[in-house]
Amino acid sequence: MLRHSLFAITTVLAAMLITATSAQAEEIDSPDRDLTGFEAADESQPLWEFGAGGGFVEVPNYPASSERNFVALAAPYLIYRGDVFRVGGGGGARAVVVEDRNLEIDISLGGAFSADSDENTAREGMPELDFLFEIGPQLVYRVKDFDFEGGGNGRLNLRMQARAVFSTDFDRIDDRGYVFEPELAYQQRGRLFENTGLNASLSLVFATEELHDYFYQVDEPFVTSQRGLYDASGGYLGAQLGVSFSFPIRENMRGFLGGSFRFHQGAANEDSPLFEDDITYSIGAGFVWRLYKSETNANW
């Protein structure tokens, strides 16, 4: 019932806004605009673009896990930068509810890959961790823009995300509670080298008991000599520091390198037998190749 309500709210809010935004004549420089893509900060972006991309990412199986998940993929991509509905880019998929030069409020989506418990020694014999997806409101506030004397632009944003979390094995969907994630995100273009971009972010993650149960609880049927009974509780999940670097490979092709550290000291469930490492990391690399773009530009 909850997930149906959230999708209904998204649809209603977006529909209410279509009339208001369709008559909007002035261009908006969105606070959530990605400065590290193909266009420079002072260029208009195409309304849509289509291409292909690929890469890999290596991440912990779940927060504070010592076992890791390696994912490599290649796929087409589509970015659409409408006044209300926006797909792709740094903001994922979202429906914009309110936007002016310094503030955006939207309904957005997020997700995480599944993990295989059969290959995870800490969770061996326990149910697998399925694909996670999130939906909920997000506020993006432009804190400050920067123009550097040697060339280049920068932007500091504050993001406040509150999302409902669900897991799925693509046969059923289960409610996993809520997360709240405040984040400071900085991006710049052309400061280090011409046409290169840098993203850096620092975020704190808090979650309700349902999500902590999903990661850290050990019920009676799964108790072993090495894994004791444990009742998880909600609260602080951890902090994340991330950095990514983008650079041109050739015309209409960009490469990306990135990584992040997660710090779990002081998390609500440090005593769980499934809580293994205080500090974990993720790394990834990839590329995008833009094949087509619209002649019409977006309004932001």
C-alpha cells in the first residue's frame, strides 16, 4: 500500500506542475545541473541525448560488510531534461515539484545492486540480499557558485533526501523502511584541466529499524556457533565521502573514475555479528559515448 501511495503522489505532483511549467518562458539554471558532463557550465544542455556506456564498480555487499560485489556492465543510456520529468545524469530519475535558481524539490529514485549470500561468509545460509530501490522527496539547495580566476566554474549544493526503501527479487517487493540522507555535494569544471570535471560529496545516512533489520538482524533459524542471535535497531547507518573525476576521451566521449569511503564507527548496530568493518570502500570506472542529441535545448 505504501509504495502505491508514493507512486501516486509522484504522478499527482508532476501532473499539477505540468501546466505551471509549460507556460514558463524564462530559462532556469537548475541548482541540480551536472557541471561535469559534455557541456561547459555556461552552455545550454540538449533536451535529450542518447548513447552507450560501460564500466565496472566494486562495492561492499552491504554497509560494514567485508565481502565485496563486483559488477561490470555495458548498456545504452538516455538522458531527458524536461521541465518536470528528468531522467539520467547525476540526478537519476525524478519529477520536479518546485524549482527556481537556488532551490529544487523533486520526487526521485535511487537503487543498489543485489548481493549473493552463498559467497558471503558472514551471511552464509541466510536469505540473499536483493536489489534495493528507493523513492521519495529530495531538496537541493544551491549554497554557492564559484568562478575561478584561472578559468573554470564550481558549485556547492546541499541535498536533503528522505526516501522509502524496497527490496525486490523481481518476483515480489518488500518494504524495508526509510532512509534520511543529508549531503554536501561539490562539483567543478575546468579548474584542474580544460574540460575535466570533479565531484566530491560528504553525506550522513540514518535509517529506520526495518532497513537495519535487513542488513544486521540474526533470527533464531540462522544462529550458528559463529553467528549469534541479534535484534537490530534503527538509527545512524554511517557516513560516506566520495570523489569522482571525469575527462574527455574524444569528441562526444567522456571517461569517469571514482571511489568512496564509508565510515561506520558509532553506527546503531556495531554489535551485530554481520557488522564486520568500521571502514569500507567502493571504486569504479567507466565511459559514456553520446551518439545523438536534440537540437532543442533544455530550459535549465
